Amino acid sequence: MSTRPPMRPPGNAPAVLLGFQPALALTGALCLRQNLGSSSPGKKQNKENTITINCVTFPHPDTMPEQQLLKPTEWSYCDYFWADKKDPQGNGTMAGFELLLQKQLKGKQMQKEMSEFIRERIKIEEEYAKNLAKLSQNSLAAQEEGSLGEAWAQVKKSLADEAEVHLKFSAKLHSEVEKPLMNFRENFKKDMKKCEHHITDLRKQLASRHAAVEKARKALTERQRDLEIKTQQLEIKLSNKTEEDIKKARRKSTQAGDDLMRCVDLYNQAQSKWFEEMVTTTLELERLEAERVEMIRQHLCQYTQLRHETDMFNQSTVEPVDQLLRKVDPAKDRELWVREHKTGNIRPVDMEI
């Protein structure tokens, strides 16, 4: 019989994440696991009810009980990245969590490239303003007289005014769009690396516990076989082994069984810890991604606002951008991405002896 180890708050939650609220996230994760998809403590299960893949224990596909998603209808990260996925770059596998991290780092890179794009836009504005100011000082047709001469002079003056408008536009683009995009979460890659190490360490600990289980299982089999052989030899008197030898072998067999139970309990504790941290951290990554999308959306909206202020006669060129920005939906984006990249929505369950 195996019992599910009690849920415990993580001792080293990935607080390195920007704006991370471990207490709030963990409370939600624990409530979700306690209410959904968990077998009740003390419930008997056969070994055939579970299958271990890459040291993680899942329900056996032939006897799999129905599992309700932790966050139904939301296409949440915490529901679809429990299994490992074949690495497209090699013959190995990639953990679902690593796939999520790659998306986060890709998002950071996209944010940086957007900032570089705005910087190129600023250079164009600055060069345009410089050329307008230079042209406004040109002496061509300066000798035109009368009302036509006054009108021509005003034409050249308007170029200088327009150059000033474009210089102000470029300065606002730098302070209100380019710089915020570049500086948003400056230490994000470092924080993600710490987060990756944290989850990786838990996964390594789980693998170590699983190896200990297999070693203890093998030792128990050997002890049981040894006890059986000695018992048979004594019964048919093929050996001079005493009853004391049988008792000694039985004690070793019992000890091996106790060792196996202890190893399985430690494994289940390690998997429970990994499960809690996975739920907590994937929900945090989900929040960070939605926050990143919203931040970029707001600054692109600021970009279009500056365009409206600078060029009121060219609104039609930015209205399509406004329309698309108003349609930005992190939840819908996540749904489409998860549909394409999900690795599995079946969550781990405890290993049984």
C-alpha cells in the first residue's frame, strides 16, 4: 500500500522571478492539486495503474483515471507541459518546463529587437529633420519679390518648423518607447537561468530518488530469492543451514522491504515537491508572459499616439496598427501557442510499490 505524501510548501521557491509572489501562487497551486486530480490518501492502487517515464510517474494509459485540468478552458501552462518532448535538435528529450523557458527567452529577444527597430526609426526621423532644417536655409529663389516672395519665405520657414516637430518626435520615441522596451526586465535572462537551475535541481533529485527506488527494489528481490532458496534447502535437507540462518535471511528480506518503502516515500516526496514547484513556477511564467505582452502593447500604443500628434494628416497609415493592437489578447495567444507546442496534459501521480 502506498499513501500520497502530504503537500508541503516549497523551501526554495523561485523568488528570483521579477514580481514573484510565492505565497499567493503556491496557495493556488496547492488548492488546485488538493481539489483536482489527486487520489485520496490511503487509497490502494496496483502497480499497473502507473507508469514511470524519465523518472516521472504518470497514470498508466490502460487504466488511467480521468484527470480534470487544473485551470479548465484557460490553456494554462500548468496543465500542458508535464511530459518531456523529443528534442528537434538532437536525439534526446526536452522537458516541458525547458520549452516554456525557451519561450520566455524568445519573448525577451523579440522585445529587444522591437527596441532596436524603434531605434532605427528614430535615426530616420533625426536624419529627416536635419535635412529639412538644412533645406530651410537654402538661398534658392531668395530674390523673389512682392507677395510671392513673402509666400516663398514662409514655405522655407515651414520646413524649419517641421524639422523641429520631427526632432521632438524622435526624442519622445527614445524616452517613451525605445528606452522602456530595452530596459524592461534587464536581468530577465539571469532570473530565468536561476529559475531553470531550481527546477532542474528538483528534477535531478527526482531522478536520484528514482534510482534509489530501483536499487532498493533489486535488493529486495535478491533478498527474497535468497530467503526462498535457503528455506527450500532446509526443507529438503540439502544444506546444513540452521533455523537461525533462515531467521537472519528473513530479517534481511524484511529490512530490504522497509528500505524499499522508505525509498518510495522519499521519491514521492521529491515528486510532490517538483509538482508543487512546477505548478507555481509555470503559473508565474504565464503571468510574466501576459505582463510582457501587455507592456509591449502599451508602448506600441504610445508609439501610435506620438505618430498621431506628429502627423495628424497621415492617420490612415497607423489606424490599422491601432486596430490590431486593440485586438491583442494574451489568453488567445497562449491558446494558439499551447495548441501547437503542448507536450501533454496528464499530470504525475505517485509511484506504487
